[in-house]
Amino acid sequence: MRQKLVVANWKMHGNLASNKQLLEAYIANLSALKNVGVVVCVPYPYLGQAQSMLQHTNIAWGAQNLSKDPVGPFTGEVSAAMLKDFGASYVIIGHSERATAYCESDENIATKFVQAQAQGLTPILCVGETLIEREAGVMEMVVGKQLDTILNTYGAAVFANAIVSYEPIWAIGTGLAASAEQAQSMHEFIRGKVAALDKSAAASLKILYGGSVNPQNAVQLLVMQDIDGGLIGKCSLNAQEFEKICLTAA
Ligand code: 13P
């Protein structure tokens, strides 16, 4: 049985004072929760704050990106080892808000994935299709291709220590979440694709759903067989809403 996992993606929100309040509320609301993992992915500058506030709690923390290179003259980049220095255990990779705006290729994303694992970080790999691709019925082909770059280069076993997050681009920040059936169907496809190469990696792989998850729709989504949790944007900035989603997962 895969334990559910709820990951907050704060994106580019917050400041020292507001983060302190929000993390205090997370700790107060979520510390006693059993049967669910909780992670918060913060902007780079606040990793130290997350570390000092969360280190003795059951809430883990991580970043929203990392460099594909381990070290070197790459101005503005942040390496996996630097994230580890601040106690991070997770890192989001290939989020569509980055992939489009910063032209991240599938190859770059695959390199980041193994860089993260090389330092003992768990990558949270985001995949998902655009609305046009869904309407054209090619969503599985699109998501399949996003996974193929990693599967073909590094094999399926790397998914034993990774998380995939299905985030249809049309559902992110729009208030229009995928239906539980749409999400389950894609999650089943993703697990099947890994299972075709490595059954045990597929069985342990956590596949999260992200895109306009809120306390209301979390109930339908999180009961689905292949939905192992959520990657939460907007609602993670509200302590009460985030708590409700975590409670539902638990
Ligand atoms: P929203 O929950 O705001 O739609 O964001 C989802 C997301 O992008 C999580 O990574």
C-alpha cells in the first residue's frame, strides 16, 4: 500500500514574515497527522527558514528546481548538493511553468532528475498536456514522450525513488481541475508505462495529481486507485485549505 503524499508548491510566493506564519500553522495543524506524508517546496531563499522551522517536525521540505550540473560556472544556478546543504529532501522538476517560460527540454529535465537522485533528493517529475493536446486526444502520447526521455536514457528502475506528478497544463491555476476519472486514467497509463519495464518500480511509484486541487475536489481525486496524493499550488498558501486537503489524504 502506497502512503499518500501531499506536496505544497508555494511557487514564487511569500516572504520571511508570511512564511513564518504559514509554517507555524502547518506545524500546528499537521504535526499529529498519521498515514500521510507532507512536503513543502519553497523558493530557494527560504530553504534555510524551512529547515530551521521544520527540522524537528514530520513535515519535509524541498525546492522547486535545481541545476542540471553538479558544480561550475553557472551564474544563478543552484545545485542538488546546495539543496541538500539546507536539508531538502525533495525537488520539483520540469514544472510546466518553467518548462515553457525557460525553454526546458526533456533532455535537461532528465539530467536534473538524475542529478537530484545522485544527491539523495527525491525528484518530483511534472508531466502533463495542454488543452489543445487533450482536445486532440493525444494526451497519452504527450505524457508518454515526457517519460520516455528518462526511461530510454536511465531505465525504469530510477522511478523506484521518484515521484511523478500529473499536472495537466489546462488545470493549473485555472480552477478547472481534471475530473477524478480523467486523472485516474492518466495515472494508470503512467504506472502502466513504468510497469511494462519494471513492475516493482511501478508498484512503489507515487503518482500525484496537481492542478486546481482544493478541499472539495480532493475527496473524489484522492480515492482513486492510482492517485497517491496531490501537488498543491494556490490552496497550499492557505493553511486551513491545505490542512483540509492533507486530512482528506490521511
Ligand atoms: P494550482 O493548485 O494553483 O492549480 O497549482 C498547481 C500546481 O502547479 C502545482 O505544482
